Amino acid sequence: MVNVANIVTVCRVGLALIAIYMLSLPGEGIRWAAFWLTAFVIYADALDGYLARKLNQASKFGGILDIAGDRVVEMAYWIAFAVFAWVPLWVPLLFTVRGTFVDAIRSHASEKGFTAFGAKTMMQSGLGKFLVASNFSRFSYAVAKALAFCFLIAARTEMFSNTALPMVADILVYITAAFCVLRGLPVILESSFLFKSDRSDQPNTPEQKEKMDKL
């Protein structure tokens, strides 16, 4: 049976790359087409999850693929914006470093039965749960990022280039960057295993030790 949700996830990445390529082309019409295609890509982020639940196609791989798709789309846009000189270089670097570390930590935590969100969230403190796992924080971050992407594009059109929209877009970029840090730090700080030796990861048998020595 075809997993529709996973197909949407993969197609969303492809559409994002098409939209980014369109941003490199001249023409007001093309710029607006890229704007609306970007808006659809953002909407599709929720669509794949909805379809997975509606069609009873939710799976662990689907969740991993969705996160991977989110990272590719997010970083592709930030890198493109930096190349176009619409945002400073530190912006894509910040999101790359934060995303890489957070995803690695969450991957390790999932092996121990924890999840990023929900009842089995890896976050322990009340503040950590609010900043990382709460629906309010996740929704606010998603909205800020979506508006930043769309406003950055619209601000480079002839219609809005001489308005206050470019300044609003820049403010949204900084707000999104602040959210990125605030939601990433608790994941790192509450991951005690990150700075301690995990004995469960050490080879326990002669065969395992021999295998490790050969690596």
C-alpha cells in the first residue's frame, strides 16, 4: 500500500527546491509564483502529518522522514536567503548547528524510549517542556518561521520593496533565530548523557571489543 503521507513529504522537498530556484530568476510574476509555492510548501508541512493520521499510515520511519524533510526545506531556504544577501550568513549557520545537535540528541533519546514531544518527552523541567514540547511554543515558532520566509520573499517584490515590509521581515528573522536558540538550548542542557560516559554504549564482550578495535 502506498504511503501517501511520505509521498507528500518527499514532494514537499522537491517543491521547495523549485521555489528557491524560481527566486533566482528575474521577473515580478516569477517572484510571486515562488511566494505562493513557498506558502504551499509551508502548508504541506501540516498536510503530511494530517494524512498520516487520517489514513492510519503513521509510522516511526514516517516521523523520521518528516523531520528530515523539515530540515532540508528549512536549511535550503535559509542558505538561499543568505546567498541572495537577504539575511546575514550567521542565520543559516545558527540553524544548521542547532538542528544537527538537536536531531542527534533526539535520535539517541528515541533509542531509550523518549520522544521529542508528547507524554514521553525527553524534556524533564517545566520550563524545558514549555519551550520545547508545548503546543504554544511549537506553533509560535512555526508561525514566526513561516511569516519570515514569506515576508522575505514578498519584501523583494516591486509591490512591497519600498514599504515597511522589508524591515518587518528582518525583525521576523531575528525573532525566529531567538526561538531557534530558546528551543534548542533546553534540549542540550537537559541531556545529561551528552556530557557523561554512557556505559551502555561501551563494548561488553570480547567479540564487541575486538570489533570496536578494528574500526
